[in-house]
Amino acid sequence: MAANNPVFGNECGLPLNAVAWLEMHHRCKAAEREQMVRDLQLKAGSLVVDAGCGPGLWVPLLAQAIGPQGRIIGVDISVEALVTARRRSAGTWYAPQVEYKLAPLEQLPLAHGSVDAIFSANVSQYLPEPVKTFKMLGQYLAPGGRLIVKDIDFGTLRFHTIDPGLQARVFQARERWERIRVEHGYPFEDSWVGSKLAGYLREAGYEEIEEKTYLIQRRFPLTPDYRTYLQGIAEWFVCEGAPGLSSEDLTAWLQCFFDEEYNVFDQETFLYEETEYVVSGVWPGRRLSLEEEAQVAASAEPVRRLLSLEEARP
């Protein structure tokens, strides 16, 4: 049972990754994201890799942080996203300092030890073996360089106007499904990854781990963008046939967000919140063993073959 039409999916089959969706999501959380980048205190003039840059939404924020003497290289596996990113940057003040490359995270088109910081937002949830990937990214960092990973954790998500029992059953069914969905032909996904990131970086060998959390809250009335965003999230929770969820719960859940008469968004008491995680660590300069490099390279091989096919298309 493979995914044919993932909710707001991109050409790589990843849900919630269509360019229009990512742009809307970014607009919804612009204020929080600006604060996240300010809090990173990136050094002026740095070389920063935006690993999994998508359509380049974080690039203006990173460019502002490192100034006109800095340099940004955006890397992604989505051709459509990279085309959009290049168009977005064209003619901007930061255009001369930005490049975009098609490559997997484990095989950046850069020399080892050459990067001041690697920034990766909402990508780790799609990494089957995040520790191995984070280890490989460390090889590209200069001494004292940082890996910065930002991601969601839907274990922190709450709709305060929805029956807690219904909400718990929906979330638990999705979490159980994510543990086995790869066996059914779907891409890997861990939407509860945010709170695990600090542990992953430690296991990968990073030092000076720092974790910051950002509480995102929205109340009635919602902007049109945020309403559409939350409807997409609600639909995603019960996509792919909603395995493990009763038909009654499925119907009740969707009615909360799509019913015209009793929509929760129209209640003056509506309150939604989630917490996002930003975790960073310093790579100690350790070289991977030959065995570790071989393992990481093998895990990246399927993506590398896919990118070769993409580049070969007329």
C-alpha cells in the first residue's frame, strides 16, 4: 500500500511538503521563526548550509543574521523546491551570497571541515537514522562549527476546545502508525522527533548541546492562512486510511475542523498550541571511522540514485 496522494505532498512523496504548503506554514509562524534565528546568534560573515532548504523560506532570515559578507548554501533533494528557492532569491539584496544545490544531507557538495554552521529545519522528522546523518554532517563543520536542528513535536500539540479523549485517540493512532508505516510502502516519518533531538545529537558525538523551546499559541479569531494550516494538520493526522482509529472517531475528528455549523475555529474559546524545538551542538572534530562512513554512505545511496535520475531528465 504505497502513498499515492499524500496530504500536501511534494514530488518526493513527503506529506506536508508541497511548496505552497511550506510557504503558507512559514507565513503562519513568521514571528516565531524570526525569533528562532535571532536566538542562534550566528557569526557575521559565516558560511552557513541550509540543509533541506526547501523553497528557501529560511534563507532571508539566515542572510540577515550573518550579514552581506556571509555565504549561504541551500541543499535539498526536491528539484521543484530548489527552482522555487532560486526564483525567490533572484533580485534580492542577499542573492549574491546564496547558492542552491541538489544533494542529500549525507553527501553535501562541500569540503569536509569547511562550514561554520549547518542549519536544518523540519527535516529530521524524515530521517530514518538521524544519528548517522548527524554524524556525517559533522564532517563538514569547521572546528567549533555548530549543527542546528529545528523540528516539531506533535506530542506537544493541543486543541483545547476538542474533547481530550478524542484527541488522545487520534494522536495515539497516528503515533502507532508512524512506527510501522514504512513496512507498508510509505516514506519514513517521526512527527514526535523534536523532544528527541538533543539525545540524537549527543549520541552522534556532538558537545555543548543547547536546547531551546518555542511555544506557539493561536486563539480565536484565526487568520485565513492559519485556519488552512490547522485544517491540513487535522487531515494529515487521519490520512493514509487512519489505521487504528474507529470510523466514529474519524468522523468526529474531521467534523471538528470542517463542519460549517460547529467548526471549532469559530468558537470564541478556541485555543491551539504546540512547542517547537531548536537544538544545537558543536562537532568536536572527530573523524568518522571507515565503517561509519560506509554505513552512512549506504543509507544515502537510494537518495543519491534518485537525484541522478532527476538530473538526467531532459
